[in-house]
Amino acid sequence: MVWLSSTGAATLLTEGSGHFWIMAASGVITAVPLIFFGAAARRLPLTTIGLLQYLAPVLQFLLALFVFGEEMPIERWVGFSLVWAGLVLLTIDMLRTVRRQPRVGKGGGKDGSGSATAGTRVTSEETSAARVSSDTQAPAK
């Protein structure tokens, strides 16, 4: 902004009040969706956020290709294919990792009924915490 003002190329104050208010509102128009996204991202699992991050570029790609008639030479198709092959490999690895995690058996609930945690996955933090608490208990006499 300082550079534009010093060279005389700034238009914030020279193009009228309508232009000024549009420029001033553009900050709010940009910030509000980002604030909402940040608030929503805290409530969603990271895997969901990760998948949503691919939604916008894919929609932009489809819009450019089919609506605006963007050219797709072979080099772009190769790059596009490599990115999606990497995503497929990461997804397969993620699914294999999830399947390997141990599950809490029946009767695993805190109250002994098993209803609260039966069939849920044990996180590494829970496993580590259980190990630490069992290691620090005094031996029975």
C-alpha cells in the first residue's frame, strides 16, 4: 500500500466513496468465511478436513475443464494423475493403519457394562497412559 501510494498508483482514495467502501469491505468479506472455517475445523476430525481440502481444487479443475474449456496438454494430465495416485496410496495406507489398531473388547466400559466403549478403538495415548499407570503402581506385598 505504501509503494502504491508513493508511486501514485493507489486507487483507494481516488476513485470515489463506492470504491473505498468496496475495498474496505473486502477485508471483512475475506475474513468472515475463514473465521467460520477455523471454528468448524476444530469440531471435525482431521481426516474429514483433509478430504474437504481436496474438494475445492477438484471443483475448480472440473469448472476450468468443462465450463471454461481450459486446455489440458499431456503434461498436465501426467501431473494430475501423479497427484491422484499419491492420494490413493495415502488412503490405502490410512485404511490399513486404522484396521491394525486394537479394539476394546466387551465389558471395556468404565462402569463394567461395556456400553460406553465397546467396539471403539484404543488410541496410542490411552495405551501409553495405561502402561505408565501400571508401571508406577506399587507392587503388591
